[in-house]
Amino acid sequence: MTLVIPASSVVTGGKSPAEVVREHLTPYMGAFTARNAVQLTAKQCFSGTPADELTLTQIPTLIEGLGPMLRTLLGKAGADKVVGEVRWALGL
């Protein structure tokens, strides 16, 4: 039997891509708000799919969905910085 490891697990160090997004948002908005923002946005963008079930290829859509909230909370420059950090961390 062959063990298949999803490519996203290799890129993210075994974490779900959504967890990586949450970790990058946490310093700016706190763990509770980051967790809820990612979860709510995932459900809205992907018809109720929980954030931790998202694949690496779905993360750009999640980031786009988070955009208005990030710009409101952090301003355009701050939002762009966080999005850049997330994209770099996930190899996007």
C-alpha cells in the first residue's frame, strides 16, 4: 500500500492551507477573529465548505473573499502586506 501525501501538506508543513492563512492573520486581528473570518469566508465562498477542507488551489479565492474585511481593518497597504505574506508562505 502506498501512502499518498497531498501536495498542499508538503507546502504547508503538514498544516491545512486555511491554518496557514489564520496564522498570518492572527498578529493583525487576534486568533479568535482570524479563525472566524477564515471560517465564515470559506463557507460563503465555497457553499458551506469548512475552511480546513479547502485545498491549496482554493486559497486564492479565499484570500479574495477576505479582501474587503482586510482592507477595512488594516488599510490597503496592510491588507496587501498580509496577502503577500500568505501567498509567499503557500507558494502561490
